[in-house]
Amino acid sequence: MTNKNKQQLAEFKVKISKLGNYASKENIEMAILIIKQLLTYISVDVQLQGKKDAYESFQILLNWIESQPIDTNNDTMMIVLKENLLENIELLLKSTNRKEFKHDKHDNRTKNNKVFIVHGHKDEMKLAVSMVLGQLGLEPIILHEQPDRNRTIIEKFEDEAGKSSFAIVLISPDDKVGIVKEKPFRARQNVILELGYFIGRLGRKNVLALYDVSNNEEIELPSDIAGILYKPYDNSNGSWRFALADELKAAGYNIDKNKL
């Protein structure tokens, strides 16, 4: 990465840090402007290693913030957004010039047995995936099951997410899109936000999205994430377990499907 790259990304960090913590119209509009500037910068600069993952992660954050209501009493939303933006910029700052390496920047990440599960309201889906990971000899990380240790929610999420080498994002029909009956369901927006976070942190090859088709309900999937792995989950059909095992094996885990 050139010094010019570092300087420009550092300037973006300053802009983000100056954003207010409340979801006011002014703060939301400024956040949207900064993310659009980041997307333009990343798409133009060809020297940034990992730019594709970063671009998709910032695009998810943009779509997420544009869908949020203005609520000046909601400080959590802006804090989470700022943390995610700064985290993704840090990942770019730590990356190297693409000309120096031909492999993906995430390929050298040492695999451990911890897999983070991002989930919505469907407990049955979360528990089923957690059980399969246990059968395969992996340790599922579910945020609310981890001790708080006097950490804020954001600190706890960052700490626990940093321990994992792979993330499984469960997309279940939690929220209704609009009020029209024919409109599809969608995942909770924090699930989509964390999907973008893990794409930036782990790379697309180490993120799998399972979308629930158990009740034949139409789910709106993020259409702007090219290359992300989407696999159907059906609680009446166990084939998803083997598809999950295959993806974990492809990501570098030593998986024995005979354990399922």
C-alpha cells in the first residue's frame, strides 16, 4: 500500500470519528456521503489489496444505513455503524500492495475451530446449526451465550468475532418489508450489518449465509453481494448439513461428514 493510500484512508477515519453518535438526519446524511466517497475511492484505486471484500462490506453498510429511520434517541445505530466503518478501514490499512502477493489476503489466516453464528429470531435454526458444528468438532460462537465481562455490546461483539475463522450468517424471515401482503420477508437488519462486517474481516470465502426455506416464505436476500455463498436451510430436509460441511471443508477445515 502506498503512502498516499494510507493518508487518504486515514482522512476517512478522521471524518468517521467526527460523526455524531445520534441517528439525526444530519448524521445519517453525512454517514451516507462518507460511505459513497469510500466506495468511489476503493473502486478507482487498483493498488488496494482486498478491495473487493472491502467494497462489498461498505456497500452493505450503505444499504443498511439508508434503510434506517431517523431516531435521535438511538445512539446504538450510529455507534455500530462507525465501529464497522473504522474496522473495515483498518483492515485495508493493514493490507499490502496487490502486486506483491498473488493470493487473497485472507488465505494465510490460521484456522481455528471457532465458528461465529450470526442469527435472527429463529432459535430452532440457530440451535440446529450449532449442533451440526459440534458434531463436526467445531466450536460455535453465539454472542448472547458468551460472558459479558463488563464489556459493552460492541466490545463484546468485536472480541468474540475476532476469535473466529469462519462465520455462518442465518437469514430467517424476521421482518416484513413494507405493509403490502405480497412483499417478502427479510432478515433483521443487524444480521445484514454483521454479514458485511464478516465479509470485510474474514473474506467472502470464509462466510456462509444460510437462508431459511422451511415454511416456503419468500426472503429478500442482499442482491449487491457478488460471490457470497448462499445455501438453503430446510428443517424438514437434512441436506443443508452436508452442504455446510462441504463449505467448511473447502474453507480449509478438516471435516468428516461421517460424523453427521
